Amino acid sequence: MQTKTIRHISHIQKEIFWATSTTFIALVGLYVFFLASSVVNVAVRQNVNDKVVALSSKVAQLEFQYVSLQNGVTSDVATAEGYVAQAPVAYVAKDTRLSIAR
């Protein structure tokens, strides 16, 4: 009877050992996976930040070119390009004051 109880306890201890070992290995694997994932995300973020800086610089250059070209347009240049001057436009404003008829 005593040997059967010892074998039974020994069998339960083996199951507990293998369950604990499997859980430990799975947790270590998950730790390594998440650590590698965070390293990859940091590298990707750095690349994205570099691209943002490059694109911001390009936008600033294009804005400078736009302002330079916009300031270069005069009435002489516009006439040379074929644009014609328009007659001044007259606007009619509606009286916005309200009155109550009694």
C-alpha cells in the first residue's frame, strides 16, 4: 500500500515538474519574442523619424521656392504671359439693419 502511494505522489510530481517546465519555457520564449519585437519597433521608429525630418526639410525648400516665384510675378510678367487686366468689380452691399414695422 505504501509503495502505491509513493508511486502516485511520484507520478503527480512528474506531471507538476513537466507542467512547470513547459510553462517556464513558454514564458521565456514570449519574453524573447517581445524583447525582439520592441527592438524592431525602436529601429522602425528611428527610420520613420529620419523620413519625417527629410520630408519636412523638402517641404521647407518647396515653400521657399514658392514664395520666391510668387514674389517674382509682376504685372509686366503677367502681361508678357498673355494675362489681361480686368475691370474693377463693383459690389452692392445689402443693408443688414432690421426694422420692425408697427
